[in-house]
Amino acid sequence: MKITVKGRNNYWRYTVYNWLLEIRDILTRELCDEIEVHIEDGNTEDPEIYIDDVFIGSGVVGEEGYLIEVVKSAAVRLRRSKCIDMEDNIAG
């Protein structure tokens, strides 16, 4: 799973990026998936977070623990969505 933090080169983008690096092992264990964390330049002041190039949100949460929950819930939603799409393709 590729998690990307995108935005202007500022304190908040760097903070979210570093938090993701700190929680990567937890996410890997809880999501049973290898996690890659990337940082990219963008046009927004607030950092944007993407999972496998799908936008999941922007801004900065209060602490790393909240970030774990945001990423986990978004990853689960994306997985469910992919499974539903696969079932539709098989049935159709």
C-alpha cells in the first residue's frame, strides 16, 4: 500500500509525513500489508493524504493515534470498494 503526503513544502506536510513514518510498522501489522510512505510537492497549504493515489483527506489531525485511525478506516473502505467492483465484474 502506498501512502502519499502531498502539499506545499511546509511544516505541516513534513509533520504528517514524519508521523506516517513513525506509525508505518503499526499500520503494516494492523492492515497486513506492506506500507510505503512518500512525500510529493503540491499546491495546497494543508497536506493531502492519498492511499494508492486515491485522495482520503487533507489537514492535520491532533496526534499520530488519530492518523492511524484515519488511514486504517480509509484503507478498509478502499479494500471493500475494490472487492465490490471485482464482484460486479465477475457477475456482469
